[in-house]
Amino acid sequence: MTLEKPLNARQSELLKTIEEHGTVTMDDLEAEFKVTPQTLRRDLTLLAEAGLIQRFHGGASAANSTENLPYQDRQIQNLAAKEAIAREISAAIPDHSSMFINIGTTTESIAKALMQHTGLQVVTNNLHVASLMSKKEDFRVIVTSGEVRSRDGGIVGEAAMDFVQQFRLDFGIIGISAIDEDGTLLDYDYREVRVAQAIIQNSRHVYLAADHSKFGRRAMVKLGNISQASSLYTDQPPQQSIATILSDAGVDLHICTVDD
């Protein structure tokens, strides 16, 4: 099942709580959210039917760490936050810049925000980004070689990684599936991770785009560490352990204001 409309504020916070704790009981959720059991059950049922969590008798747990959410669900999840992040990153990118843009719905929002720029040169392993940005005659868009994933238009594999290694660009715009409490960047497909690692290594500045739901979420493949970014763009202040890592590593933190 896909979500028919974006989650409301309570449902988003409920999902975040479950993802942060891994497993929660109904008693825990009732105490934290101060709503009736009936309301909680409706919210949990909606989240479970959308594949965002797993239900069990008396509680719920985070979705498994081996498989990402369907692309259509990710497109609308936390959309306002993604658009806020996209606006701020776009404002930080000068005209006539070169950049990598990797796979993800957040990076697709960033690509849309960049369409008002001029003279950009883009290398991407995201077919959705390539299709959009190639519509501007003054943009130069280069698509990596490699295997195309049918589920989201991402290009992955050794060929894509080798292709990226041919370039040294101004910016690497990176989306991520999950960020662990120690700052480890996580994703679901090791082939995608290899390409993202190559992008980080070959970018002068790395802009990491991650809305609040990515913190504490679980995925099984290590990409790197948040300390490798030049800047982190997110929509809510991260937990103290992450803030400390950013400060110690000199990573600029940008909290992006979400439109009402």
C-alpha cells in the first residue's frame, strides 16, 4: 500500500519515535503522545499498511533494515522538509558550478530547486534528475554508466563508480537513507554505496541532505561518516551526539525552515 497523502505532524513524530527506539509498546506511546489508544491504533495501522513500521501485539517496531521503502512512498514522505532543504542547498550553489547528484527523492527535490540556475554542469546516477535537468539548454548533464534499478531509476554498480572517478567537481550533493547515533551513514544497496563513496571522494565540497526522519533509522550498509560532509542540511536540530560530531569535524550545520 502507498500513502494517499503525507503524514500529519503527529504521525511523522510517531514514526520518528519508533525508528529511534526500534521497538516500542502501546503504553510507551500513550504516555508520550497523550492520545487515546484508538487514535494510536489508527495511526499505527496506517504506518504499518504503508510499510513504514511493523505491528505486533501491544506495540510496534521499525521497518526492517534490509530493504528501503517503496519509491512512491518516499516521494511524499516528509516532502515539506525535503523542499526546505532543497531551497537552502540551491541558494548555496553558484551559477556555472559543477556537481554530482546521487540517488534519492531528496536529491530530486534539490534538482528541481536548481532549475532556476544557469550554466550548471551535472554528473548524476539518478535518471529522474537527468531527465529533469536536461530540459534546460544551458545545463550540461552527464549520466553515469551502470545498471539501472527499475524501482527508482538509480544507476548503480562498478561501472557507475568507475565513471564517477573520472571527474573532480565543485559539489557532491548526497542523499542518505539512514544516520546512526555515532554518525555512520547507512544505506540499503552496497552498489549504490560504492558510487556515493566515489562522489564524496571526488567532490571539493560535500553537501549532505537528510531530513529528521533519517536520524536513528536503520539500514545495513555503511557508506561513511557524517564527519566527511562539508555541510549538513536538515530540517530539525539533530541529537547532541550528532551535533558534537559535526562540531568536532568542522561540518557546517544548516537547519532549514519548513513552510507552514
